[in-house]
Amino acid sequence: MRAANPAINSLCLCISLALTVGAAQAADVVVAAPTGGGFSVRDSANSSDWLRVYNGTVNIPALGSSAIQANVLCFDIATGTLGPCATGALVGPTGATGLVGAMGATGVSGATGATGATGFGATGATGSGMIGAAGVTGATGIQGPVGMTGATGATGSGVTGAIGNTGPAGVTGANGSTGSTGATGTLGATGVTGAFGVTGATGSTGVTGVAGSGVVFLSSSTSAVITSLSGGLAGNVAILPLSGSIGTAPTVASAPTYSNPTSWGAMQALPMAITLQTLQLTMVNLTAQSLLGTTVTPTVRLFKVPAGSTTGSPVPGFNCNATPPLTGIVAIGQLSSCIVTTPTSFVAGDAVFVEISESATGLGLVNTSNFTVSASVAQ
């Protein structure tokens, strides 16, 4: 623990003395500096300043070596009044646009172009040499007379020869015609969901958006488990704070109003009067589901607990249904979202929280879903 600094102790003493005198005499304590001079609080040796005020500038030389504190101090630029910082006062300017990503891989070569047309050069002239004369055909000779037929020879009496070797196989016959297509088989069972694919490359940074002009409250949960009951009505609902990130969201039974929301640890009070205008929801499905013939619709609502009350009621118009709804074969990673704008005024001390629910229609009305959820409320 760092020892208390004399300069800080002196400043506290001066302020305390000023306030004490003011309370006793009901008037301000005024220190008038001489022309061209200032006001200083110095050490016992009169060798160094603990506090100095000159021409509107306040210096505390030993402040840099004082004990480290956790809070930030702000001032009013018009009056110089010191006090805690207002919400959003410490938000820095929007960062510069990121660098353009690396050039992508070279594309596949295009197809070969068509063959060019045949050339049109003229054919060369035929040679002009003379053909030689044909020789004289010789005379045909006289045919001689036919000879006498000889006598028939005697029949042979030799032993019958051995059977010859088997001849080569004949040529294979042509293929028969293709038979008709058989009947289609029954549909096989749904296969196991495949593993997640490799994450794609990060895209290039988008153009920096226009700076916002109001307060935005952001809330998220890594696991929000909600249900629908027989009849398709909302069963268990997930509760999120107006601002902040939580792991598994607390769940309660759905109700038109809630009589003791402070016990959930998600209700947050507004420190000042404000008009909230827009509610936005983004949710990602975490479990594969088969919802054939069934449609499950997630819904987000904003609730208000008036200052001095313990009952939370939905804010009229501050609700929307996420699209697309869950139906058919629902894969892990399906994204649903919605947004609604309903300007509504709140006073300081009003508390708010966000409710996530689901309802169902169709064949299967009893369902359980699990989502990662991000909700935002903007001024």
C-alpha cells in the first residue's frame, strides 16, 4: 500500500477547511491572488509546492506518485465542476479502416478458343508436261482344244484319322437390351450429422460505419434453453440483463407479468431518464432437431419494472418474432433474427430486462431448444 502523499493530504485539508467555514458562516471562502501571482500550498520548508492554482490552472505536482485509484474523474467544460463521468463519456473515436486483405488465388484457366478459319491462298497451276503415246496391243492367240476326262480312281482303304483339335471360340454375341428400371427403394434413415467444416478465410474489413448518436445496450448469453408446452404455448423462458454478457441464462416459467424479478440477478435500473427506440435479436441454434410438420417461433420481449415497484410487465410494442422460424430438419448453426422500433420513454429508477421464449404450431408442440443469444437495445 503506497503511503499517503503530503500534497493530497494538504489538498484535502484545504477543501475540508473551506467547507467547514462555509457551513459555519454561510458564505464562500475567497482567496484573492495578487496581480500576476497565484495561490500555493507548500511543504514545511517552503521549498516545494503541494498545490498551486495560477490563472485558472490547477497543479498537484506529487499526484503522479500517489496511490493508484479505480475511478475516473471528469469535469464540466463550461463550469469546471468535478464529478463522476457520464455514461459514454470515455468512448474513444471510431478506429481507422483496416488494411485490404491479401490477393486471392489465381482463377482456373479459361477454355481453349475455337479453331481459326482455313486460309484462302490460291491453288498452284497444274504442270504442263506432255503424256506419252500408248503402245500397240498385241494380237490374241487361238484357244486350244479341251482334253479327255480321265477315269475315276479306286476308293481308298486307309484307317480313319484322329479327331482334330477343337476350333477357336466363336465371336461373342451382341448384348441383350437393357431391362426396365426397378421400383424405387424406401427412404433410408437420416445419417449422423457431419462434423463442422473448416472455418473459411476472414473477409476483408468493411467500410467504417457512420458514428452512432445514441446509447446502445448490448446483452448476450452462450446458452439460452427455452421450451414450448402442450398447446404450443411458451414454457420455460430465458432471462437476460439489459447490458452485459452471461454464460447460461437463468430460466423461469413463462408468465404475463413477473412479481419478483429482482431474485434472478438480471434486472438493471436506469440511472437517468431515457427514450429507448429499437430492440434487435440475433440467435444461433445449438442442437440439431427434426421438426417435420412443426414450426417453432422464437420471440424476444423487453420488460419494465417501474421505479418503486417489484412487478415486471412487457413494454407494449417492444417485441418481435425471429425469422426464419425452426421447421423441418434444423441444423446446428441455423441463424434467426428480428428487429423492431418502438420509441418508449423511461424515467430514472425504472428497471428493465430481456425475455427470450418460443411457441410452436403443427404436429409436435412440446419442444426444447438451445441458442446462443445476442440482444441489443438502442436509444
